[in-house]
Amino acid sequence: MIKILYKSFAFTGTITSLFLTTFTPLVATAQTNGNVGINIPIAQADKAAAYWTPQRMREAKPVNINRTTLPQPTSQVERSPSGPPVSAPSGGPISSQLERLSEQLSNNSLITSVPFAASYPFAYSRSFVNLNRYTQYPETTIGKVFFTENGVDKVCSASAVNSTNKRLVWTAGHCVSDGKGRFHTNVTFVPAYKPGTPVPAPYGTWSSCGLYARSGWHNNSNFAQDLGAIQACDKGNRRLHNVVGFLGFLANAPRNQFWHAFGYPAAAPFDGRRMIVCAAPYAVNDSGNPNPIGIGCDMTGGASGGPWLVKYSPNRFGAINQINGLNSYKYNHQPGAMYSPYFGSSFLSLRNYAIQRGS
């Protein structure tokens, strides 16, 4: 699900269920350093896990965001990060870590120099991810997140990201909060989701024991702060990252990067059944504080929250496969563009907050 700034891009959906009578919009706890969140009781998380039948997953809709604003590109001059670069390595599931421990790469490997491109259309390539790759790292870390917003079942994309508690899932703020002070309900992450196959959820479904967002998004629908985090509940003695692995991250980095942007677009011409990847260089800064980043990519609603990876490298981990952006929003007259909040101090602050709340 993407924050689509589309005048004519509307999605609607209805559903009735006994479960809906037991779930009310979740109100956040006190804010800390611009972050807000709520922890979810296990009993409620268990009900969310039971709620998501295969049919409900198939019928979940992308979020409907109708905005008439136009993009306001800003100077292409490199913006100064809010602090020094901060990064953390990626890692595979426990079995992969034992098998390929020697494949750690240096911080400077696979860095790609890319040009600035100031005017639309922006350069990119797009392809379907091969189904065989869904159960290979790092695609194992990427999946769909399902939730209920105001009685309507909806869907986004998300990914498991480096954290000390091995529970962190990263997505867009609008995938956990309505931007009006209420968190979504029934939030559940399904990594490597493969609908229509014999095993559509090869790593199971992971309900949420905590939801976290930047208050700028949660209270004011500020797309420059459209960042969200989920604490995946443990399944017995198993934690999410030990099962699927996790992406690294890169924050406070120069904007002039090259990304592989992943997601499950569900709005036409896509149907949400396949993982898509766009490969694209930095293209433009949008208005906001900090300025969001734009790239070329034609993914649609449903891909929201999917990760932008720098130094994408299949089947390897270390200082590669690091999240440095996410699918957040589009403009109606730029179908071939995608925008992300800049990953700087806001990302680092929310990540730390989510880990502390989820430990």
C-alpha cells in the first residue's frame, strides 16, 4: 500500500466479522522524542493472527489517500545529513549465518556512483522477483503487512530490519497509523508472501506485539515523517529474525545513492500477487523537512512500506542489503516516480524507540 497522492486513485473495501467488534482503534501512549507507540497484549495479538484467513489476505485493499497537491522539487544541491553516517549490517537466518559467516563484506564494497537527474521522467528498471528467490536471502526478509483501518482490511509491504531484539519490522508510517492519532488493528506481517502457490506463507504469519510511528505522521499525516515500525511477536521460542534473517540499515548518508526498491503493488496494472523490484538512482528532492527523496519506479498501492536497499547482493550479508528508504507516496501525474522519507535522525530515533519498547 502506497501513500498515493492521487486525485483519481481511490480504493474502497468493506468487511464484517465478529473480530471487528473486539478491536477498536489503538490510542498511542505518551510521545518520546517525536516518537509514539503502543504495545499490544498477547491475547489481542493472537486474535489478529487468527483473523487473517487466506481469503481476507486476498481481499485486503491498498490505503486510499486522495490528495491534490503537486510535487515541489527543491534544489539538487546535496543536503547535509543531520549527523554522521550510521549503519548496521544485514544478516541471514541462523542456518545461513553459520554456513556463510566468512562472506562479510567491507563497508565500501559494491558502492555505485550515480548521476543526478533533475527532471521527470526518472530513469529506472522494473521486474518481477523470481518466485524461487522468495525463500532466499534477502527476499526472505520482505513481505506483506496486513491490517484493519476503520473496519476495512488493508495491505502494505514491509521488511525485517536489524535490531538487538530480533523482532523489528520496518514499514511506512501509514501502514501502522491513520495519521489522525489512531493506530491500526489486526497488524500481521507475512514474510516472503507467495499467494497462489502451495505454500503462500513459507515462514508463517507474525502478528504484532507493538506499533510505533513518528508523531509527525501519527498526528499530522506528514509524509516527510512517514516512518513506521512493528514489533513481531515471538512464535514460541522463535524470533522473526532467526527465521528469515534481517536487512541492515544506512542512515545519514548522502542522497546520491542507487537503490533496489521492493514491494507488492496491488493497484492496477498490478494485482498484489507478486513481489516487484525497481532499480533506480537518486532523482530529485521533494518539499518537506527533511526533504523526501524521489526515484523512478512505477509500483502502485500495496507496495507502500517496501524497502529501498543500497548494495543489494543476493544470498550475502554484512555491510550490504541495507535499507535506506521505503515506498511512501506518488503523484498522480508522475506514475513512474516513487518517494521516500529521508533516512536520517528521524529513522534512527524511531528505530531506537521501537527496540526499547519491544525488548
